[in-house]
Amino acid sequence: MSRITLNVGGRLFETTVQTLTKCPDSYFSAFCGSDYRVEEEARFIDRDPRLFEIVLGFLRQGVISQAEFDREIINDEFAFYNLPAPQWPAKAVELVVPICLEWKYLSNRFVQHGITPRDSAMPFLRGSLMGEHFINKILPTLADAFDDPDSDRKILCKLQKVATKHGFNKEFRLEIHETTADGNPYGELIFEKL
């Protein structure tokens, strides 16, 4: 195995020619071709060494590690080296239940009064291709959770029970988006897949 040292933006990386030339038409194949001879001095590449570390890790292991950069920036770096865009791991699958929060004015202040399903907004899966079939399967049980309007706690407990039964985390987050014409905020209850 032929070793090669690269100076990327002032930081030295040592790897093998075989690692760098895994993709035949890449930037690296151009200077590590069949006539490559080991050099004593590191080859200089004027790029960000933090991004190169991600590229080299991908060439070594075939996976993208968690990085501090946006995907677009990393994809641009792969394009610079003439490497195919990496396959990114799927984001977490989330069960999203659109809701409306109702508020009432009591004792000189507004208090939350109820949780109801948002009109014409169906629950859905985010981050999954099996969305429609899965939602049709659990939709009746999600609708049943809202059948007990006397207690928000009971509604939330029923939603948690449905979510955990189908492999989602019991804990959820609430994201508030906008306010309806009558002043009640609406948003989403989001359960992540375990």
C-alpha cells in the first residue's frame, strides 16, 4: 500500500493511495494515477481541513460522521473533489399530530382550556416513505384519543399510548406555529420513533 501525505489548509493528513482513489474519476485519481511515486513532501490542497476530514472519513468508512456543517456545504466539498454526493442517513421518523389549543379567560388571565384536532389537518409521518399506509392503520386510534374532551391530560395520555404502541417515544414536543382567526394557537404534537 502506498502512503501519501496531504497538507490540506495547513493540516497534515496521512492516508493511502488506495483510499483516495476509491472513486476512479475523482480529484485524487488525477494526481494518484498509475504513475504515482511516493513523494517526500506533502501535497498541498488549499481547502478547509475540517471539511476534508469528513471527506477522508467517508472514503475510509463509506459513511458520513456527524459534522458541524450543513449538508449543502459538505455536498459542495464532495463536488469539488469530483466525488459522488454522500448518502445521508435518514432523519428521525416522527409522528406528527396537528392540534389546536383552546384558551379561556379565567380569573383575569388566559389559561389553556383544551386540545382538539386541527380542522382538516391529518396526522402524518415525517421522515418515512411508509406514511400513508401507516397513518391509515393508526388513524382511528388517534381520533379516539380526542373523544374525551373533559381532560387534556386524558387526551395526551391516549395519544402517548397510541404512539408508544406503534414504536414511538412516549415523550413528545409541542411546536406552536400560528394563531387561528379566533385567537387560538395551533401547532403539532411530535413523537419521535424509538
